[in-house]
Amino acid sequence: MSAIGWAVADSWTITRRELAHWAREPAQIVIGLAFPVMMLLMFGYLIGGGSGVEGRYIDYLIPGMFALTMAFGLEATMLAVTQDLNKGVIDRFRSMPMANGAVLIGRSAADMLQSALGLAVMIGAGYAVGWRAHGGPGAFLAAVALLLLLRFAMLWIGIHLAMVAGRPELVQAVQILVWPFAFLSNAFAAPGSMPDWLGSLVEWNPLSATAAAVRHLVGPPEIAQAAGASWAARHAELLAVGWPLVLLAVFFPLAVRRFGRLSH
């Protein structure tokens, strides 16, 4: 078998290990899937919002919630990485003829499977509350691909930060950093309704770019227009691809390099 074949086989072994954890601890998965739905209902019906939004607020909110779902829930992967490092699991893997990096790749594959499931649940919740996708199957699949690309980039940031934190008890503190990133976005209100300096900051947020791109692809015209006329708003799809690729180019090699140092 080629080196690539060995790496794929070893990564799949780690992925199956993580999926087995799901079966033993289903409550963690259920809570992770329910949390974004509760946030959708809370912001859509209890808190409200939508400053500067034309048309139905739910059509604006749902794409923002899709993007938020991709940003949240990283702590499970971060905890798994730090626990493996602290419990000597990585040392046991090193004693086996396992491809370098298979542990991280397998862990990320399991996370992406859970993220795809979470996104499917959110899409179902969106349809349940009256949201509908426009633009056809191609636009819908492109929107899903952009959301999962954002998640993949966020995942490798989380893996790197987990190894920097080093201990499971510090992961919670690192996870708090996600909240300013998530809420300083266009998920709940149009940047045009904000002060100029804040609106500009929000528009260049990677999460905002993905949310705006999803609204362009599958939202009704009046919702897509709510994004604004700035360069960032008009080129949301470009930024929704560019930002995750830049983040991956930075954090993927950092995570792999740090893992190599910690596991030797």
C-alpha cells in the first residue's frame, strides 16, 4: 500500500474511534445539535432583532445561524485533542506503525461529520419555522460547501489553540474567544444599521462573509440587498472562500507542527 493509502487507512481508524465515542456518550452530541436550534428560536422569536433588514427577519437570520453553527461546538474537538495528549493516548499511537498526522486528520474528519449533521438539523429547523432556500440546487449546494469550508478552517484554529492550551481545563477559556468573533458579525443585524467603524469591522469578519454569501446564494433578493453596498458586501462569495483558505494556510501547518513537537 502507498504512503497515501496508509495515511488514509490510519486516519479512518482514528475517525472510527471518535465515532465510537459518540455511541458511548450520545448526550454530548444531542446537546451540541440542540444548542443552535435553541439559539435560532431565541433570537428569532424571543429576543428579535434585524436592524436595517428589509423583508422577513427569519430569512435574514437563518443564514446567519447556519454560519454561527459552524463556529460553535469546537470545544468537543479541543477537549478530545488535549485529553489524548494528557492521557498518553498519543504515545500509544506513536508506538504503532501509524502515519504521521493521522490522529489530527481522523479527529477533524469526525468533527466534520458531526458538523454536517448539525447543519442538516439546522436546515430542517429553518424549514420548520418558515425559511425557504431560493436559487436552485446548485446555489444551495454551494452555500452548504461554503459553510463547511468555514467550519473546516475554524476546526484547525481550534486544534491548534487546544494544543497551545495543553490542558482540558484551559479549553473552556480558549473557547470563550469564539463568542466575540461570532457576535461581532452580521448574523443578527445588517452592518448598515451600525456605527460606521463597527459596521466595517463586522463586514470583514470571516463569519459575516460566509453568512452574507449564503444569503446571496439562497436568500430572496430583498434579503441579499440588506448586506450593503461596500466592497466586502458585494464580494461576499469571494471572501467566503478566501478567508477560510487563508486561515487554513496559517493554522493547518501550525497545528501539524505543534502536534509533531508534542508527540515526540
